[in-house]
Amino acid sequence: MKHFVLWFPLALFVAFVLVVAIMLRTPSDTVIRSHMIGKPLPAFALPAGIPGKPGLSAGNLAGGKPRLLNIFASWCIPCAAEAPQLMKLAQMGVPVDAIAIRDRPEDIRAFLDRWGDPYQRIGSDTNSRVQLTIGSSGVPESFIVDGRGIIRYQHIGDIRPEQVDEILRHYQDAQ
């Protein structure tokens, strides 16, 4: 009995560590939910990211038809990987706008020349203030915004080929 009393705290500690390790390995939910879904875009106005293409404001995204808002950067490797999917969505009739994060016009232009330009407007967010205000924590991220400027869907990470239909469905649901 004396040995049991001595080893019991250690056994209890080991059991606790095992339970915590198991719970950390298998989270109950792997989906990241945005707190901005169903809320209007905050007011913002960004200057043009490149010459010859208009900048972007919240008003541009509340013009009566849904739009896809893509947060990207020229220095972002996953942004280059998702470029063909954005081009495909634009060819399918989805209007795509962008916010370029912490970027320079010449770098944005080189990125678009290399990977394609699906964007109707590009706003330049040099200090990530708008990015953080709309609930984006990284690049790339995409939002479906309905015609009244309400965020209806948020896609975190790059859009992969197998996700194009899902993005298109969310766009159609926002109409």
C-alpha cells in the first residue's frame, strides 16, 4: 500500500500527459470559421496596386452583384499556385478583385505578367490594415462578397483545382 501511495501521483501525471497529447493530435474540429461571415465589409478605400488598373474600395464590392475578393502578394508562392484557378473562375464569369499585401507596383506587375491577371481591380494594402480588418490573417485568402457588400464565404489558403467548383457554388449562392 505504501508503494501505491508513492507512485500514484506519477501515474496520475502520466495519464494526464497522455490525455492531453491525444487531444492535441486529434482536434475535434479542423475547419476554421470566420467571424466575418454574414457581416458587411468594413469601409475601406485602397489606391491602385498598379498603374492602369483601378484601386479598390468597399463600395466597389457592394455594386449589386457578387464578387470574389482575393488577398494576394507577389512574394507569395501559394498565390502563384492558385493563379490558374483564379483565371479559370474569371473565365467562368466570376468577377475577381484583389488586395495586394505589402507589395510594390513593379512586383505586382511582374507577378501578373508571369501568372496571369484575373483581376478587375487591385487595391494596394501596404501595411495590411485592410487585410486584418476584413478578417484575413495571411495570403492567399479569398472571400465571396454578395451584391450588398456582405461577406458570404471565406476560403483560407490557395484555391486548388479541385476546389474551383466549390468556390463557384458559393459565388452562385451569393447571387
